[in-house]
Amino acid sequence: MRPWEILKYEQSYSVPSGYSYSTSLGSLPTNFSLDLRVVENDGYPEYRKVALDDRNNRVNGSSAYFLNLAANTFHISGQNHSSKTVYLYYTKYSDDITPSTSWSFPTTFHNLLPLKMAQLYYASDAGEKSRSWDDRWSLEFSQTLNRAILWDEQLKSRNHLSPRYGNWQNPKAVY
């Protein structure tokens, strides 16, 4: 639905001296979903994203990166780089939920899952009226989702004492 703050991560890649764009810097992280930005350790300049099919036109460009999603690899453009470290900021998919694990979101939002499942699987569950999807659950789902979005916006905010949402002392707290 969105790049949730709780699912943001950082992956570092070491760039060897003499590196060329034709060699990957490594595999993309496990559960990689969406790249957000790439910066390097020397003054933290931000790299721009180049499309995979345009990488050969940008061979000599500096401060650019591209992803080969089919090969699951990360590259920066250019050739003969000096050694440095680049950081890929990305969101990942939420880990699968198993009987022995829990969703990575706070428990206050866990009811989103059964509500959405009831909505998606209404046809197979339609046998018993009292247990099947009812449009009144849409309101419950929407309200909980809106609280989750508000919480996510607060996590993304650089100023956690936003008067728009009240005087929250803890950005991880959900009220």
C-alpha cells in the first residue's frame, strides 16, 4: 500500500577500487520491495536511479545506480571508481506470518489482517451470515487502517512533537 516506515532498512555495499558498472556490487536484500534512495559515505551525495535498459547510455555518469531485478543485483554506474561504501535505503516486504511468529506491526494494528481476509474471502465464507463479511466491518477496517497510516506518518516525521497529531512523546507509541 505504501512504503511503511517500520519496513525501512539500510543495506551497505563496498565498492572496490576500479569497479565497473558491468559487475554487480551484490545481491539485493532478502524481502526487497522498493528502493527509496542510495547515498555514499563520502559526503553522502545522493545517487539518482537509472533504468536498467538505459544503463549503457549512462556508463560514464557518476552518482547513479540501477537495479537488475531479474538477477536480483545492485549496481552503480560508471567505471574505475575509488573504494567507498554506498548505502541502499529500501522497504522490504513484511515477513510471512507463521504459527510461531507475529506480524512486524504493533499489535494494535493486527486486527487489520482478519478484517481484510474476511473481505477478500467473503464468497467462500458466505455460508453463515453471522460469521461472513458485513459492510459494517469496512468502517472498522478503514478506521484501523487510518490509525496505522497516521502512526506511519508520525514515524516518518522529523519532528515527533507535531501539533497536527497532538504532543506525542514517543514516535513508536500509538494512541
